[in-house]
Amino acid sequence: MDLSQLATPDEWITPEHPEHGDVGIKFRVRQPGTPAHSAAKTASMREMIESKSTPTVDLAVTECEALITGWSGVVLDGNELEFSAESAAEVLRNPGMTWMQPCFFEYLSKKKHYMKRLSEDLQRMRDAKDTLQQSQTAEPDPDEK
């Protein structure tokens, strides 16, 4: 088989609002586990580990941000919002917009073995954050000068 027929293109997913259903928003997402996805996720996780944020909550947003590569139908104050990583972060981190997140996790749950890797990532992130906090609060050794 020709490898060009096996490429995994970006896909489009649609969030469902809990009261209004399909509101015309669509997100273009990259395939999980690709180098681009891993790089985006690693950068976000590094920032999260160094912050004072809540890992479980922020991991959900980080995962969404690492997946999204574009959108259509995102309107704010009557104007269509142009996609950028910064605008995506602003929208996805807005506490009133958490209803959008389940569509990303539904997409991920359909990808073979990805949810297991996500759980492992969360544990690694918690361990790294604990290690960082311990190193920051450790008392200096009096023999070291």
C-alpha cells in the first residue's frame, strides 16, 4: 500500500453545549501522540509543573491546547475569533467554557491506548511537581558551603 494513503490528517470535532447542543463551533485537532502533539503537550506541562496550579484541572486544559490546531465558528462579542494558540488558551481556560472539554476527551478515548498514556502522564507530572516542591523546601545541608 502507498504510504501517502496511510497519512493521519487532522480531524474536526464538535463540542456539544449542555443546554443548546451543537452551537456551530468546530475544532480542528491533530492526532495524539504525534511529534507536534507531544511537543505542545510537553511545553504546557513544563509550564504547569513550575506554576502553583492544580494538576488535574490544568492537565485537562493542557491536553485540549496540545490537540487543537484550528477552529471555526468561535464568536466572541459578535466577532468571529481568529485562531491562535493564545486565543485557544484564553477560550479553553475560561471557567465558563469548560463545557467544550468533553469533546476533546471523547476524541482521545477513541484513539487506541491513548487514555492509558494520559493517565501515566498525569502521574509523571504529579511526581515531577512533588520533586520540584521538595527541592525548593529542602533545608540546606549545613556541611555544604
